[in-house]
Amino acid sequence: MITPNHRHRRAVTTALAVALPFAFLAPAGASTAAPPAPAPDQQAAAPAQDSHLDLGAQDQPETRNVTTLAPGLTRTTITRGAPNQDFFWTAEVAVPSTSPDPDAPASALSTEEHAQKVANKLNAAGVTARVEHVQSPQLADAGGDLGYRVRAGQFNSKADGTPTVDQIKAAGYKSSVIYTGWDGDAGTSENDRGPWNLQVLTIDPKEFHGDLTSSFGPNLEDRETTSQLSAAAGALAAVNGGFFTMDPAAGAPGDPAGAAVHDGKVLSEPVGDRPSLIVDKNGTSIQRLHWHGTVTAHGSADLPLDGIDRVPGLIRNCGGTDDTPTNLPLHDVTCTDADEIVAFTPEFGPTTPAGPGLEVVLDSQGTVTAVNHTRGATVPAGGQTVQAIGADVDKLAAVAVPGKKLEVDADLLTESGQSLKTTPSTEVVNGGPTLVQDGQLDVTAKRDGMVRTNDSNSFFYGWVHKRNPRTFAGVDAQGRTLLVTADGRQTTSLGLSLNEEAHVAKSLGMVNAMNLDGGGSTTMVQGSQVMNSPSDTTGERPVGDALLVLPGRKP
């Protein structure tokens, strides 16, 4: 049986600490002696003169305002840089593919020769176009020369670029207006002046007596905003969590697209061996987890369990087994598998996914109570169901006998091949790639599926190279957990490339750090109030899960 749920237990963050300075959270010029603990919600301005983010030009202004939410728990607002007059709005052209496939999509990048041909055609049509070479910082396993883009015009506002976009479209090309401050080309250039806005939650296990946990809300398949999840739990603070399914065509919206454990119970399988943030009573860590799942009846051989609490046949972000087009992680892609066995827990939702196939219902003792020849059922309290599709229908039917027991084993393995030891206080949130490992920059974009070799580097260009809102987490040398958001897609806050994100994580003192879900999902909450500026035009985005910092229990 899958480990039973203990919904009201949460992980207490404790960890061994070493005595190292933490000037990155202290006001400039502060004494090295420990100051008296401020009252909750006390704020203090902290101009960064003795330390600063490794982001853009070193001499630009940076301020930090520290709010103490509880002993050992602070929220630091970091503002760095100032509006840069060198940035402007410009029209970026979608360059048609050179593939013989007529349905091949256009790309932001191409070869120099093809990009120049497009620019020449636009110039002939009266659009003054230019070709720009895009080179990305070298990461652990990706980066370098990405290709060439075609752009036209320099505008003071996004609206000013509309006539040029109309001209480009009339010439037969797709185009959109973007802000050059979001390019991510410069990185640490002395001419790169920002601005950036970040929020940092710091949890010191030596002083904080509350809990760090995760929440997905009433069930996995529905989405809630981070502020809703925070308010419902009475949290002191919260950030959005891991990747999740958004499009119903890709699975159940809200379902984690990667590993998930809540209250010690496995609720989602990993994407390949992508990194996961693991929180339990022994502290916070980042580990690469693997999947091992089986369905077993007495006297029968094990059947492979492909996944848990997701729509059979649809594997968001890929990284499974026998999947099309790949078994490797591939971000924002939904792989498929026509033959699968997937288990469901009561946490999934009111009913399991409906459709053709087989569904076996198990009670809390693992006894088969029903064998349904279509999918879609209510999971019994304390029990589970097991669905099969395709060729696996007959395999599951052969071992599912009413009145007999069926053992379902959903296991997460560490890199050493051992089962991840969980207790009712263990939480796991998915993400990727890694940013910092053992104190060194280690951005594993290719390993974790952010590189697509068949799309002219356009996905890498938009997702990795360009600046976006980011949420990331890590642990510093003192054993403190840091949860960070960086606003983006705004002229008042440029966002971070993955390379910049890693440098920021390291300059905040993180010795191990990983990326969480970002973009419009990036949200920092204090209580039920959103403290950052989410980038979606519709406001705060409903997400799959969130990391919550809960107050300590009263004696």
C-alpha cells in the first residue's frame, strides 16, 4: 500500500549550522555583534554597501529592507539598479523554418545566412531590419552560440511598435514587440544597470520554531493561488512551488509535473532525475530522485507502475519510461505512452480521469473491491485505485481478482539507489535545473530538459537565456533555507536569465540551490498579501502547489 496520509502533520525545519557571517541580510555598516531581535514585522532599511548581488554592473545602487516575521524568519526586499535609458522596445521577427516540413514553426533564431535573407526582404518592403548575433553564457552543459535574430526599430513604448509590426506582418512574417532589457545578453556587463526587484525569505532553524511545508490545496487536480493556499493554512509567508500541468490536453490541470511528496506520502513521480527540494525534520536539501513503482499480486510477477495521480498516457515534461518522443526530461512538452498503469490516491480529486481502459478499486487494506472496465471512479477513503490503458489492460486484469489483495508500491529512489526515507513530516517539491551545487555554479539546463535540439535553440533562448520572473530555493552554509522570487517581464523589474539566477543564488550565500516554477507563477506572499508583482496581466496565477512557512504550535 502507498503510505497513508497524515494531512495535519508538517515538517519542522531544523538543521546543523556553522558559524559564518551573514552580511547579505545585515544593514550596511552594522556591528558584527548580534543586535537585539526586532519585533515581528519591524522593518529596517539596509543599503547594500558591504555586499551586493552579483547582478549587472557592480557599482549600481542596491537597497535591502528587512522585515522580521518571527524569530528566525525574515523577508528581505532587494531593489537593485535603476531604469536604463539604453533599453528600448523593438519588433522581433519570427524567422520561418528552413525545414522541408511545411508545418514547421517559425523560430526566434536562425542561421546568419537565413536571418540575413529575411532582413533583406523586410528592408525591400520598407522595414529597416537588422540582424543580431545571440551568444549565451556557457552553463554547466549548454550555452554558447545560439544563432541570429532579426529585429526592427527602436521605440519608447510597446504601443509605438505596433505600426512596424503591422508592416512586418504585411511582408509575410510574424512579429511581436519586446523590451531589450529582457534579453539577458549582457548578464554582468558594466553597462547593465537593471532595475531588479527580489524578495527573499530566510528561515533560520536555530531560531525559528515554526514549520516549512507544502500545500496543493483541497486536491491535486485543481489550482489555487499562492495567497489562497497561504491564507487557508494560516501561513506567515509563502512562495509558489514546482512545475504543474496547466493545459487539460496535457493532463489534469494542477497536477505536479515532477516529484511530489506531501505529509510523507508520494503523490507524483519524478521527471527523469530532475532535482527536487526535500524538506523534513532534518532540514532542507536538494536531491535528484528516481522512480520505482510496481503492482504485485501474490504469486504473480511485478507489473511496472508508470506513475501516480496523473492522467494515464500523458507525461508532462516527459522523463518517464517507454515514452514518445523521449524518455529524457523535456520541459514544457507532453510525452505520450499508449500502454500505462497509473495509481490514484484520494488526494487526486473527487473522481479519477474517465475514459476507456480498466480501473481496479482497492480498500484501505489493499483488497480488490471492484474491477471496472471503464476508467473514472471515486477513490475510497484510505484506499486507492489503479488504472490501465492499452496493452496493459489485460496485464492488470490478469492479477486483479475481487477479494484478493493487490500491493501498489510507489517509491522514490535517491541517487545511490536507496528508497527515500520519508516520515509524516517529509515534503518534496519538484523543479529544475540546479543552480548551485556544493558552493559552485552548476546550471544543468540540458540534463534537466531545457534544451531542444530540433527548434533552432528558440526554447533555450526564451526560457533559459532571456530574463524572466524566477522563483528559486536553496540552503546556505549556516543551514538556513532561502526562498527567493525575482520579478520580471516588466520595465521596472527585468527578471533573471538562468545564468543570472545562479549568480544571484550564490551571492545570497546559497551553497546548494535550484530553480522552481517561474514566469507568471512567481509569487511571494506574507500572510495572505502578495508582496511581489506577478507578471500575468490577469493578476496572480493559480498554481499547483506552494511552499508555506507556518507559525509554531502554541503549547
